[in-house]
Amino acid sequence: GIQVEQSPPDLILQEGANSTLRCNFSDSVNNLQWFHQNPWGQLINLFYIPSGTKQNGRLSATTVATERYSLLYISSSQTTDSGVYFCAVPLPPGSARQLTFGSGTQLTVLP
Amino acid sequence: EPEVTQTPSHQVTQMGQEVILRCVPISNHLYFYWYRQILGQKVEFLVSFYNNEISEKSEIFDDQFSVERPDGSNFTLKIRSTKLEDSAMYFCASSARDLYEQYFGPGTRLTVT
């Protein structure tokens, strides 16, 4: 079936470390978004990145649409980066605006 | 920066009662969405709304759910007769007509007792 898979499911880092989160999706897409869900449950938009690379401060993302994956890089992590990171794509195909979320990566940054 | 707002932030209701969750999308956006997240699970799509009608809905969005844009600014989700399993965080989102990026509100935590 159509899937969005994220890895790793859990990640524990020491403050200052770097990390890479991965999102694999099972079909070609024209939209991909990364979100951070903070401890209060809010979903914060990080990137809208259907293809290519974008950077925003310590965060950057790369999507290789032809190979059906996206990567989120966090550099020099801080405790405030803790939370769950979700990627979301429009699936099933043709549902351009129905986002399907992955199961998320739970990130814990220790002081 | 424009943002999606939702009220209330937390709603507690008894099983069988009707609830209305409210959202104010970003003002120039034309697509509106509701998603839900049961505690500890992934975010799930419920419904999308464009041009005053539902454009897509998931199998979760059954007859007990309805959506409405009662005026030029609000977008509501009504659950007619709440069940215990409706307890979840409900997110509203909006997007512009020609862009796919969706912007999410802070959510309403619904607790059904």
C-alpha cells in the first residue's frame, strides 16, 4: 500500500550534535512538508520542499523526488529542538491536497 | 506573519454531546482542512474544503462529522454525537489557491468523557 516511512523512530542527542532524519515515500509526489511538533502539541512548519534543497538557520532539508526520499538535517542541536518531526506528502496520488503524515521521529536533545 | 487560529484550545465534553471546533484560516487562503491526531499517533487527514464544498474526505469523516464556512472568516468542524474515541487533537489548516503548502493552527484538544 501507499506509505510514508520515517527513520529513525527515536533519536537521543547531546546538545551540540548533528542529526539526519529520513522520510521515504512510496509514490511520486508534488509536495512534501516537514513539521516540528513541540511539547505543547503545536505543528510548526519547517519546510515546504517538493524537490531540491532549502536551508533555514541550523535546519536544512533535501528532497530527491525521483528516488522518493527526503532528509532533514539539524546541526548544532539545542534542547528546544526536542519534539516530534513529521514529514507529510499528498497521498494517494491525485489527492494533491490531502496530506499523509509519517509516524514521526521523536527527537530528544539532552543538555 | 499571518497565522491560523483555533478556538477553544481545550474542550471537554460528555459522550453523546455535540461539539463545534472553530478555526480562522489565513485571510487570503482558499483551501481549508481538518486533521486529527489521537494521542501518541500520527496526524490523520479528515477533510478538505474549497469553494464552499467538501473537495476530499477520508473514511474517518463519517456522517457524524460536518464542516461549514458560516461567514467570510470562520471554518468549523462539528461532531454531532461525540464518542470516547473522538478524543484527540484536532488541527485546522489552510493553503492558498495556487500553492500546496499547508499552514496549521495550534490545535484544539478534545476530551470526551
